[in-house]
Amino acid sequence: MHIITYLIKTLVLSSEQRSDVAEMAGAPPFLDDSAVEALLPWRPLVDAVERSLADYSRRDGSVQQPVRSSFFLPPGSGWFGSMSAFSKSADIIATKLVTSFPENVNLPKIQSTILVHSPADGSLLALMSGECITARRTAAASVAATRHLAARSSVLAILGSGVQARSHAEAFLEASDGVKEVRLWGRNRAATGELVESLSQQYPAVRFVHSESAQLCVAGADVINTTTASPEPILFDSWLPDKGVHINAVGGKVPHKTELEPALLQRAAVYTDSREGAASEVGPVRVPVHAEVGELVSGSAAADKDKISVFLSFGMAVEDAVAARLVWSGYQSSGDH
Ligand SMILES: NC(=O)C1=CN([C@@H]2O[C@H](COP(=O)(O)OP(=O)(O)OC[C@H]3O[C@@H](n4cnc5c(N)ncnc54)[C@H](O)[C@@H]3O)[C@@H](O)[C@H]2O)C=CC1
Ligand SMILES: O=C(O)C1=NCCCC1
């Protein structure tokens, strides 16, 4: 449904008037999260995000993406970010307006809307709810990084039990081969139990473990995904071996990466999505970046196999753009307009 149409229909008009407005032509459609979810299959998304990382890292103009602008809202509990990118290969411009309100109870803590523009003539093509895209493209970036950095993905550990925890479990199970066991630990025991139960029903062939502690969860895991909003470290250096583990560090206190103990970051080989993004948001612990994941994808840099690897995922607008392209193309060919 068109967003202007929707707003007018639901807020102002009588039922007869509503059907007249529904016929109004030319307004860009608004795709809500259930529409987006139905048009965003995992494997094409992971492939598209992986390619977007490589396109970005080439710095050849095929991706235009300024560092996102953001600000905190007084009294400091909220954050607003504006992130735009053009992707030549996806032939799209996308702008995501995103907020983080960690104290929200009845609303998602991360909320967003995406505006999709045509690079051919600048017209506004569509508006999309950004929550599903954010959940999925972030997990897709972790799967893409894991493809290039992990020796194995047989045992997966996920710290956290929220939106990103679920999307990471789904992304690995849908788009990564060889996952046999998924362990989950979350500070909120009840929410973690519910997530384990729900995933067990969704993927009956996979072994899910509700871990008693974060340390037990990560012991012996091949891939660790940290997906909490914790402002303090939840993953510690002494818990992990010298090498043979890959970590996707996704969460933290927005916008900084705060989930990993500094000693762990300092001894790991650190990778990121964007050096510029990392430089503006990494927080107080400064570590050298070995490579961007996109450089690994394109082969212009090689992974350091002698160390634990950490992918510091800050989130990039070009990931939203290629996800929005999949949704938009699916919508156009669905006949649902
Ligand atoms: N890198 C990226 O591109 C993106 C990163 N994020 C970040 O990922 C994190 C998770 O986001 P969502 O899953 O959407 O949020 P959510 O609110 O659905 O889940 C947050 C999880 O963190 C846990 N948590 C909160 N405080 C904690 C603490 N002090 N110690 C341990 N666990 C704690 C909660 O129990 C919950 O399991 C956030 O930090 C968010 O900013 C979100 C979207 C994109
Ligand atoms: O890239 C994103 O989208 C986000 N990144 C940091 C936290 C909020 C959402």
C-alpha cells in the first residue's frame, strides 16, 4: 500500500472515502516488515551483501557511501543515525533513518525506515520498513565474513537472545553449510529459552543448546556471534584458544563496539566492514584493522590464519541498499502493485 494513502486512509477518512484514495496513482509504495520479509530470501541476500562488501572496498566509485551521520538524544538514552549509499551493481540509492532506544520495552530497540531512490532520475521509488532488512543484512554480513575467516562453522555460539540473535541463527542455518550445533546464551534466561524452543521447532534437524553461561556457550565453538547491547565486555580473552575461532562482533552500546574484552581485541586479527566507519565508531579501544572483509572477498588482502579473527561489524548503508534492491525487484515482479 502507498504510505500516503495508508496514512490518510487509517487516520482521516470514512470507509467509502478510503477505497477512493486507494486508487490514487503515482505515490511510492510503503512496504511493511511482513512484505519485506517475504521478499528477502537468505541465500541471495548473503551473496548480495558479500558482493557489496567487495564493491565498497574497491573504492572505485561503484559504491558511494559517506560515513553515517548520527547524534545522541538528551538525556543520552537515544541515538539517531542517517545512512545513505549508492550501489552501481544493484542500481539503487538507499537511505536508512535508524534509531536505537535501548530502554524501549513495548517497541523494538532498533527502529528504521528505508527510502529507495532511482539512480537514473532521482525519483523516490519506495519506502520500506527497515527492521527486517537491518536484522537480516547484518546477519548476512556475518555469514559473509565467516565464509572468508572461519576454518569451520560446525559449532556456532550466539551470545544474546534478541532480534540479531535470531537472525544470526537463521542466516547461518539458511545460507551456510555444515552447521551442526547452535548454542545460545542470553542474560535474559526466559527470552533465551523461548528463542531456543522456537528455533528448535523451525529447524528440527539441528541441535540447539541453551547454555548456562557465556563461557560454556563459546567453549569449543568454531564461530562466535556477539549480538547483545551490553556496554561492558561479555566475551573474555582467557576463555578462547590461540587460534581456530572466528568472532562476529555485532552488538555493543551504540555506536561503539563494547562486547569484547580489550585484551582479546588486541591479540586478534581484526577485520571490519569499513575502515572509515570503524575509525568513527570503534570507541575507546583502538586496534589496527588487518583488512576489510570486502578486501578478503575480492582477494586484494589475505586473512591472518595464525590468530583468532574478529569481524567488527558496524553496519553499512550499502548492505541496506542491496537488500532493498532484492525487495524492490521482488515487489515489482510480484504483480502486487
Ligand atoms: N552491526 C550492525 O550492523 C548492527 C548492530 N546492531 C546491534 O546489535 C545489538 C543487538 O541488537 P538487537 O538484537 O536488535 O537488540 P535486542 O534488543 O533485540 O537484543 C539485545 C540483546 O542484548 C541483551 N543485553 C542487553 N544488555 C545486556 C547486557 N548488559 N549484558 C548482556 N546482554 C545484554 C538483551 O538481553 C538481548 O538479548 C545492539 O547493540 C545493536 O545496536 C543492530 C543492528 C545492526
Ligand atoms: O547499521 C545499522 O543499521 C546499525 N548499526 C549500529 C546500531 C544501530 C543499527
